[in-house]
Amino acid sequence: MEKSPELTIKKSYYDRYGWLFWALIVLIIYVWSLQGLKLSGIQASASSVSKSIISGIFHPDWAYVYNGSGEDLVSLIVQTLAIAFLGTIISAVISVPFAFWAAQSPSEKWHVRSTSGKFVLTLIRTFPEIVLAIMFIKAVGPGSYAGVLAVGVHSVGMLGKLFSEAIENMDDGAEEAIVSVGGNATQVFALATLPTILPEFISYTLYRFEIAVRSATILGMVGAGGIGTPMLFAIQTRNWPRVGIILLGIIIMVLAIDSLSGWLRKKLV
């Protein structure tokens, strides 16, 4: 059956100029958003403060790198890495059952099980890590424990979502092959499902660890342990050389973790 010329003209007209409609919608949203901004201008002290910060960064407090007190840069960076690592590992283990709960079968368009699982994971992701850290500080007290719990709980929502998508997009050819030769459910999971999804699970966990390292540096500012606490104190006391060495340490830590994680993920996938 041939398409009518009118339908063809209408379709080609939308294909050519439909993007203008969406561009106009985006522009309207941007204009509406800017209406709520109140630009207060730049303070008179901005120039001197900026110069002090830059001077501190280029003249860092090298004596703070390590002094054996447990409150030096190296010790607190190790603590920050420990918070991110432990929180990520805990969340990776807990996320697995959540992922199977939220994963949707290709043959079903809607299911109570998978829909409820996705809703729970979305609900967990709703709370930012810094809000979770404040809540856990009230529950367990300030320190690294609250930071681990904040990173772990928030990571469950993210890793659970990524894991469930990996399960949904999994190639089921190996599963069908084992079933065809008489394999049971346990054999299918151990010999087909797990080897197929495990590399992606590990890759997502490493990627989440990269993000957790950055988050752990911020959580210390609310008392959840790590390098964030001394950085906040240094900023409040205008100790810019101390701020400079802490920022330098954070940059080196993040770059090293990103490089190592990226290399490992390339080996896995």
C-alpha cells in the first residue's frame, strides 16, 4: 500500500523542522529557570581571597604531608580511600539481590516484582550521600562509620540499577544451551548466568568506587570522616597553604584511582 503524498509531506516537514519545536521548549525552560536566579554580584574581598587561595596552592604546607600523628594528609587520604572502598564493597554485595529483584524479563512488559524493585532502588537513590551522612551521624555518631554507611546505602541504589540493566541485557544463549542438555536451575546460574554478568558487575563496581572516592572527600565536611574535615577547618581558618596541600593530595588520589580503575575495567570488559 502506497503512502499518500499528504502524509509524506507532513512527515518530511516534521523531520526537517521538528527539532525547532524541541529547541524552543528547551529555550523556554532555560529562560524560566534564569528568572529565579538573583545575581548579587562579586564581593569586594573576592580578589584578595582568590590571590590567597592561589598563593596557598602554589606554596603548599609540605610539613602536613606526614607527621605520624594520624591526622596528617597521608593518614586521612588512606582513611578516605578506606571509607570509599568499604562502602562500595558492602553495597556491591547488597545490590545483587536488589538487581535480580528489579530485573525485568524480556518476555514481560510489566511485572509487580520488577516494578516494585525499580521503585525501591529509585527511592534509595533519592537521598544524596551528604544527607545520608548527616542522618547516620545522628544515629551512630560522627566519624568514618557514618561515612561508610552513607556511601554504602547510596551506592546500593545506583549499583542495583546498573546490575539490573546488565541482567536485562544479558545474552541468554549460554543459558539456553545448558537447559537444552538437561541442566537444572543451579547449573544454569553457576555455569551461564554468573560468568556472563560477573565482568559487568565488577566493572560497574569499579566505576562506582571512583565516584565514591570523590564523595568520601566531601562527606568529611559534615563530620563523616576522611580528608574533608581538615580541609573545611583549613578553609574556615584561612590556612591556604594547608588547603593547597590537601587539594594537591586529593587531585593525586583521584587521578591514581581513575587510572587504575580504567585499566582494570578495560581488562574485564
